[in-house]
Amino acid sequence: MSNAIVPFNEMESMAGYIVRSKLFGAKDESQAMSLMLLAQAEGMHPMSAIQDFDIVQGRPARKTHSILARFQQAGGSVSWEEVTGTRACGVFSHKQGGSLKVEWTFEQAKRVGLTAKDNWKNYPQAMLRARCIAEGVRAVFPGAIGGMMSVEEAQDIVQMPTKNMGAAVPVALEYVDPEPVIAEVKLCDTVAELKMLWAAKNGLFVSQPDDHAKVKAACTERRIAIESSTQEAPQ
């Protein structure tokens, strides 16, 4: 941990070097800066971002070794029962969250459609272990993962292809003559009848603000006339 604040302009310079080196996965300076700001917000030196975070499908994710290290530094422990290419199982413990046994098997991953990707085909043991760590730590001490995904979880998210909806075609709205509606307004005998007419016809003039105002004024005038005639009627 480092409480020293690195000035923004210095981080900008570091971001440039990180991107140009092509060693740490950041595709542009904005991605590198985002990771460094995230690290500094957690009290770490910005350059530690390249050790603890990665950008996966445009989003920051925490590396599994960082999750486990933070968990253990906070007093957590894990006891592995088995870690192979077909099964990973461990007991995760922390004084604040108790203990939980977490198991991931290759068959389980296959059932949920994860194993078709190259990372599962080439490194099944590492992927099963990483999934156990993310699930176990998140369950017993979520502070160590900080509400983020692990890199492996982020890699397993299926990105839906962008659907081409075609070019937008502007639609010309048909003009509505307000005079017939105003004529209907003048025929209303009660306020309730007037309100029903306004509710039914009001939407016709959304694209005609001047006509909308004209019809509304006619409704107001008719309402005043109806209310006045009601008050003057003999009891």
C-alpha cells in the first residue's frame, strides 16, 4: 500500500509508456489511466494497476492472484482439497464471513457453456482454480474482490454481436386539422365530457405545437363557459 498521491500529469506520462510498451494489455492511454486511477483510489501506487488489474472486453477486471493476495492479507485463508484439470475444490475461511467449501468441475463448466473457449481448452486447471477463488472470496470476504469480476469471469462473458438494424428511415407525420376537434370541444356540455375529449385528442397534436396550444385554449374557454353556466343555473 502507498498513500502517496501521484499527480495527474505524471500518471498521464506513465500511461503513455504503458501503452507504447504493449506489455500490459492496455490498448490506449484512457484504459491505462482508468486502471491507474482505480489503483490509486484503493491506496496503491498507480503502477501497481498493471499487476492487479486487466482490461477485458472494455471493462476493468481484477487478476486472480490479486484477489487471493488481498484475501490472505485481510486474514483469509484457503485450504485446497483438489486442484486438477477436472476438478478444483477448496475451503475458504475468514473471521468475518465464516467458512465455505467451493467446488468447480470441468463438467460443471461445460454444462454452462464455458469450455468451448481456448482458455478452458488449454488451461482447464487454472480456469477451475480461478473460478473457485472468485466464488469463494466473494462469498466469505467480498471486500477483497471489491465488487469486480475476476479476469477469468470477465473473459467468459459472451459478447453478443451487434445487430445491424439498417439505416433509420424518417417518417413524415400526417398533419391533423385542429378545427374539427375545436368544433367538438364547443359541443361538450359537461366538464367530464370535455376532459374525455381532451384525453382522446390531445396526442394528435404533439408534433404541431401551435395547433396543440389552440385546441388547449379552446378547451379552457369551454370549461370556463360550462362552469359559469352551472353556477348561474337556478337552484
